[in-house]
Amino acid sequence: MSKIKIMCTSTGCIEYAPERYRNLGIEIIRIHVFFEGKEYREGLDLDPVDFYKRLETLEDPKNHLPYTGMPETEEIRGAFEKAISEGCDEAIVFVLSSELGGTYNKISLIAKEFEDRLKINVIDTKITCFGEGLLAIKAAEFAAGGMSSEEILKEIAWMMKHQLFIGVDGKLDYLIYNGRLKGGKAFFGQLLNICPVLHFSPDGAIAPLESIKTPKKALARTCEILKERIGDRSPEDYLLWHIYTGPSLLETLKNIEGNFGVATNHEDVIMSPVSGAHNGPWLAGYGLAFIRREDEPLED
């Protein structure tokens, strides 16, 4: 039986999620954040709570934006070398959506250097934050249970088709500063207090699903969309958690979600600073992942 190493980029938020996920042997490949003249390795020396507090009070944010950098080449090579030294025959690497930067392409390119020594599958998760991390967690659990990489990849492909990231940016400032919203949309969005309901499109781009006036109405619409997506599925067959940056909009969401029959069944997981650097400290929403039932085919 092959020994399989599971890896995940730091944007998967495994280190910000409940501690029970940290004993699965998942290797973290760290993306870097540059902020206020310092370089940080996500998940290692950058605390997300502190990071978002600093963003909320940042003077002249337009000219002092944090920015991100791909994992270092030697760090990626080191992760593969470590897997080999641990006696692994295969590796599955979960990476934030390729639409959000060049990390997926970089890891895929370096993986080719190891073709004769380690079978590596690099997965473009088409998402980020704990939705990405949960895929790695499930893969690690499947591997521990004796599944082959082929079986794991089929299960993960099913999960990727049935996952959702949906949320609201209470302020458009960072989306505009980072160029995500431009021109007339940016101007009228600020003027009219428009809040986009954001999601990940099928190709892995973060995009407005709907534009709603005022944050509270946008959060209410988020709850409605979420309930439609869950349908009559039993809570035993999905995981639902809050995604957030700063706490202000999250509290508003928690105060209204009960009116729509929304109840999370997994702990809250803060948003990756790498992702939050582009969205700002006023985001709240949900991550949803379906758990495949025995009566549901792997391929549909």
C-alpha cells in the first residue's frame, strides 16, 4: 500500500480551525504577507485576529495596503523532500484557487522536478479559506483509513462540486483599493452603500453573486441563498461554519440568521489573512461542504 502525504497551502486555515485537525500530519506550505514594512509567514508568525484589528484602524489604507507573496521555491521543494524522507510514495497538495494568484502554477511546476521520486497530485481547489483546508482534512482522513489516492481524488472531486463560500463585505474599501471593484461600480457602490454577496464561481474566481443595498439586507439575502442551497438535506450530511475577518459584521449575521432557520454545525473559522488582505476586515459569511451519503454516486 502506498504511503500518501497530504499538503495544503496556508490559506486553508487549518491552523486557525479546531485543534483536532492538527494531528493529521498535513504539511502546510506557507504563503507570505507583507504589511507595514514586515514579511510574515501565514499561520506561523501572523495572528489573524491582530491582523484584522490593524486593518480596521490603518491610516491611509489606500497607500499602505498589505500584499501577498507566493511560497518560496525552496520551501515547496523542502515539503516534497520531507515527504520522501518520511517514506511517502505519493503526495496530494491542496492549493487555493488558481484564479487568486500564481501559487498553484508554481507548485505544479516544482512538482515536475520530483516525477521520478514522488507521485504528486496538485489540486486547484477553486476556493480558499477553510473550504480549501477541509478538503485536505478529509483527504488525510481518507488516507488514514486506507483509501488509495485514486479513491481519495474521486471523493475530493465530489466534495469540490458540492461546496460553497458565500459572504458579504460590509465596506467596499479594500475591494476597490485592490482593484477588485473598478470605475462606475466602485463609485456607485460606495455612493449607494451597495454590498455585494460574494461567492466563488465554478472556475474559482471570487465574484459578486448579487448586489444588495445595505450590509444587513445583504446578510439576510446570504441566509436565503444558503437555505436554498442546503434544501432538505439533513445536518448530518453537511458541515456549515461562519467565515469572517473582523467581528463586527459577524455579530450582525449571528443576530439575524435564526430568522431564516440557519444554524451552523461547525465552529467558526477566521478568514485567511492572505485572502482577507484583499477583502478587508468587514467580511462575514458561511462555508458549506456536503458530506457524501452512501446513496449518492461519486460521479454525477
